[in-house]
Amino acid sequence: MKFFKKIINEKFAINFSNLKIINGLFENLGVDNKTDMLRIIDKIEKLVLKKLLRNLKIQVLMIII
């Protein structure tokens, strides 16, 4: 029980990459242009990663200097 209480109190994400599941989700949400939506999601993930890496590089440089 302690394990489940801990999980419920913490934030977590479920990642999936099955295109049929994603398309079904978009259909239920009423998304008309699924291809554009997938591109947007893909770009967001890449931009977040780039920003994270840039911030890490800045922090490392500040430590070295």
C-alpha cells in the first residue's frame, strides 16, 4: 500500500509511441489535422531538449570560469 500511496502523490508521465493509440486519442479530442499535431509535438520535445542542453552548457561554463 505504501508504494501506491507514494505513486499517487507524485507526478508521473506515461509515454507511448504507438501511432494507432495517438490517432485514436486525436480522434477523441476532435483533432482534424493529425499530421500537423504530430509535427508540433515533435518540435516541442526537441526545443525543450535543446534549451535544457544549452542551459547545462552555460552552467558548466560558469563553473569552469
